[in-house]
Amino acid sequence: MLCVSLKPYSRACGGVTGGISEVGIFDPNDLNFTQSAAVDGVAQTYSAASERAGVTGASVFLVSFQVDEGEWTWTQSKSGCATKYEHEFIFQLPENSQALTTFQQALDSAGCCCGIGLFVRMNSGKIFVAGEKYVNAASIPRFTIAQDGSEGGSGKLFDDFNGGNIHFKGSYSRNLYEFSGAWSAVEALAATGGS
């Protein structure tokens, strides 16, 4: 018998869908996530996200990336009893332009100053959260996501890709929690946010 409470991993039989369909970027200081207490030692999903009291102008910025060019990978490693999960999110933004340069400069600044939070909607419909800072109105241990390792180019031929592959990286002590709210709740934060 294991010395911890372990629930069997099981899922309903059916196909498995990969890939990212949508990404939303937020300032981790702006949002508070609601999470129910653990049930039988099992952490629950985030059921809601809302603007923190007194943090005005919270907003989620939706990113329009190349269709079928978004991916999330994670790697678990262990050193003694310390566990680390390294997360990487990659999506492709078309066309080298001043808009792409400005977007990347803002990402670089955010990564150094306040961190970056991500809502990641999979093609399966599941939504995951990375880089969150406040859960049930309390600060959680630092989970920093930043742009790191992005690359791109012009291509050589007319039909080659012209743009950038944006990479976000971050590490934490666990894998990502799922957001059980609807994507429309994320879009509502994008629609009602400030500047």
C-alpha cells in the first residue's frame, strides 16, 4: 500500500485531441482564481477567475496565432524529494512587422516586471492556467512565466513562413491546474478589461 492517498487515473473511453486552439495572456497580479478545497486529498480545478479587488484595468489579451501551430509541452524532473515541472508554450505569429516587435518588447518587459499568466485552451476544449499568482484571494508560491527562446525569420521563398515562433517558459512544483469555467468567461475578462 502506498504511503499517500492515490486515486486511480481513469478517463472516459474516446478519442484524444492534441494541440492548442486559443491563448489568453494576463498579468498575474490582476486575477484571482477560485478553487474548492481538496476532496480526499485531490486538488480541484479552478472554477472561476475574477478581477482582484482594487486592481483596476485587469484584462486578458487574446492572441491570434497561426491555426494548428500552438503547443504546450511539460517535463517533470526530480532532485531528492524536490519535484519540478518545466512548462513550454509555443505558438506561431505570422509576419515580421513593427506590431510583432512591439508585442515581443511588451512580453519581455512583463516577464521581468510582473510575470505573465496564460489561459491555454486545448483543441479538446480543456482550459489550463499557467503563471497564476492569487488563488482564493491568497498568494501562491512564485510561478513565473516569461518569453524565452522565441525565434523566427523571413523564409527564402514566397510560400515560406514569415514571422515568429513565440516561446513561453516557466517551471513550478506541479503540473498545471485546469480551469473548469467556460472560455466565454475568459473572453468576458478580455472584453471588459481596461487599457
